[in-house]
Amino acid sequence: MVEGNIQKCAVCNKRLGFIYTTCKCQKVLCPLHKGLSDHQCMYDYKIEQIQKLKDMPLLTPTKLKKI
């Protein structure tokens, strides 16, 4: 949550100085609430990782020539 130039924690509404975290769910959080369970994060990390695995190229081993 941003009010003017003052950033506040999305959970406890505490004013944040230079130490804050922006989650992948686009919430600005204080150090106490940066954990996934602390702010009920709705971002699905599992789907993100599955998509990364699908985007990776398939590696096939090359055959060695017999001497």
C-alpha cells in the first residue's frame, strides 16, 4: 500500500523505511510478515515452477564414436 511517498505494510499497516519486501503477489511487507503464511499469499509458486520446467529445452545425450 502506497500513500504518497510513505510505504506501509499490507498486513499491519506499519510505516516502512528502507527495509521492506515486495512479494510476487505485489504486496509491500515488513520483515515480520514477509513469509508466505504470514500474509496469506495467493501467488501459486507451483504453477510457476512447472512452467519453468516446460520452457527448458530437452537435453539429449550425444553418442560416442567407437574406436
